[in-house]
Amino acid sequence: MKTDHLALLREGAPLTTRQQLSLTLQLSWPAIMAQLATIIMQYIDAAMVGRLGATQSAAVGLVASTTWLFGGLSYAAAMGFNVLTAQRVGGGRLADARNILKQALVLCLAFSTAMALLAAALSSSLPGILRADRSIWKDASAYFLVYSLFLPALQLDNVTAGQLQATGNMRTPGIYMVVMCALDVVFNTLFIFPTGTIRLGSLALPGAGLGTAGAALGTGLAELVVGLYLLYFVLRRSPVLRLEKGERLHFDRQQLRTILRIAAPVASEKVILSSAQIVSTAIVAPLGTVAIAANSFAITAESLCYMPAFGIQSAAAMVVGQSVGAGRRQMARRLGWVTVLLGIAVMVLTGGLLYLLAPQMMAILTPDPEIIALGTRVLRIEAFAEPMYGASIVAGGVFQGTGSTLVPTLFNLGTMWGIRIPLARLAAPRWGLPGVWTAMCLELCVRGILYLIRLVGKHWLPPEGQDERA
């Protein structure tokens, strides 16, 4: 019979290093598949829009960093609730966990609705703010407007999938992220291209011909369908979180303060990283349409490389959070190292593949040889940063699991605005896009080293003797 390592963790039983690694791998694979499915969706969007031309590709690439900002805030809003749920499940306080879920659904969806209204109001002026050529303004604004309207659907995905992962159920979110990917292909095919563009044998498929807006609409609808199913699953079928008779929603001030303490630094981190990406986009925009498109496609291609680390990050946040909830401080520390070392090893492998397969990855996204050549060059620069980037990603999940999110945010603030942006500004006029990506490579290496230094210490752990079940 298969050993339930997660149950052993909650019960306080000892776990060998092999069992810790087995638990990490068991939880990481579904999360990795979910993250890969998310990136494959971006790949699909980029590849399909890339067939429309360099102008449309540049339009989507221009607003990508701004979509990350709003998407990052959505993730941060859910993160505080998800960490607290993991800790409550680890401590066996399941009624508390269910109430946290209810608070998350109400408050996060209200937050995402406000974000959607703000983003929609920004859509028409955003291309001008980013100093883009007027030829791509219309397509960029249309894409961002449709993206904005589906922010509540994205938020629903983040809350429901994150809450299930917090209970140890990584499989269901992973499967349905793959389903989302398949739906994205279907919806994009119907919305991006005109009728007759895509054919199955002699059958011409119908199409709305919406171009870049169609790509955003296809993705948004895929997110909505999966989000609604995961909502049903978590409320009706999850053995831990499903609705129970007599348990009503109540807003717990102490819990909300704890959630805010966890989520605020994560939100700040997302603002720091995404605003720096927006500034980087503004640095790249004057380099021309080819540079904008190559930058966008290279970011999409690179994300396929580092998404496995984000899957391991999800597992790290959950197992460390449950260890804290179970009062197992030293187990949290050991699992932190196991997950981070696994993340580094995976990123060494994917970084090597990124270097070798960069031309093929770019060719999938665009037929333009000039964009392929420039994208290949910058991807091979970035490949050298992947191991340390993986260290920072997974260590970030470890710190999130304990609720220690402030210091990592300060690290990101210092490296992004103290290293990447100044170096990119200096390098872009002289070395173009490769100079911007060299600055990124150096910054990610420094960031990873800082995260490892913090992991070596013990300040990210709950104080010795503290009642972590409180």
C-alpha cells in the first residue's frame, strides 16, 4: 500500500530525506503540469497571433508586462488566504480552513472586479504611456481591454486552485489547467482568425476574425470555464473544503490581519517586478517593432523553461505551510532545502535545453527570420541565469509557506531597481535588446544568491517555542 507522506507530516511522524524528496516530487508534478499548461496557453496565443504578422505580435508583447502586473496582484490577493488554509489544514483545524475559503471567494472576487474596472479604463491610453509606435496602438488596446474584463475569471482560478493545493490536492488543479490549455486552442481558433483560415480537411472552420482581441477573448473564456468547474469542485467535492451544514461565513479580523501581513509584501513584490517589466518594455519599445516582438516571444519561450520551478514553488509553499501548521519547525527547514535544491537541479536541466533549442522555440512562435535570430540570441544569454532564478522562485515559495514575505520583497526591490533597470537603460542604446537581457541575467543571478543566503539562516522560520497553531 502506498505511504501517505503528507498524512505522516501532519501527524508529526518522522520523515527520512528520501521520504521528503518523494513527497516533494509527488506534489510537484501536478503543479508543474498546471504551470506548464498556463505557459503553453501563452505560447498558443503568441504563436497564433504571430501568424497575423509582426505588428500584431508587437501589440500583444507591448502590453504583456502590464497584464503580468494585474495578474500578479490577483495571485497575491489569493496567496495570503492559501497560505493560511495550508497552515490550518496542517494543524487539523478544518472548520477554520473552510471559513478562510469563503472569505477568500468574497473578498478576492470583489478585489478583482475593482481591478478589472481600473484596467479597462487604462486600456486606451496604455500604448501611448509605453511609448509604442502608433501602428500598434489599436491592437494593443483591444487586447488589453478584453484581458481586463476577464480578471475576475483569472482571480477565481487563483483562489480555487490555490485552496485545493493548500489541502494537498495538486492533481485536480493540474488536470484542469491542461483542460484550460485545450479550451484555449479551440476558442482562439474560433475568435482570432476569419472563417476559412483554419481547415480540417475539406471543412472550413468558422471564425470571428477578431485578431489580437480574439486571443484575449479565447484565453478569458477558457479561464472562466475552468474557474467555474473548480469552484464547484472545491465547494461540493473537496473532502476538506466542501460546504458543511451550519457553517456560515464570518469575517475573522485576526485571520484577515494575518492574511494581509502575508499578502501585502507579495502584492508589493508583484508590483515591483511587474512595474520594472513595464519600464523594461518602455526601454525596449524605441528599439523598434522587431525588438518588441523578439522580446515578447523570448519572454514567452523562457517562461516555458522556468515554469517547472513555479510548480515546485507551489508544492514548497504547501508542505512548508502544513509543517508550520503542525508545529514542525525543523521539518519546515528541511523541506525548504529539499524543494529548493530540487528546483535548482530542474532549472539546470531546463536552462541547458533553452540554450540548445532556442532557435526551434522561437520558430514555433513566429516565421519572421529576423525576430527568430534576435530572440535566439537573447534566450542564450538568459539560459545562464536559470539555476539561480530557480533558487529564488522555489525559496520564495518556502518563505510564503511560513508567512515570511517581507524580506524577499525587499530583495526584489533592490535587485530589480538597483541592478536590472539601471543596467538596461545604459545597455539598450549601445547593445540593443541583447544588452537589456544581459542586465536581466545578471540581476537574476544576484537575486538567487540573496535568497539562498536567507535560506541558510533561520529568521524566516517561526520563533522557537511559538505556538504555530494559533
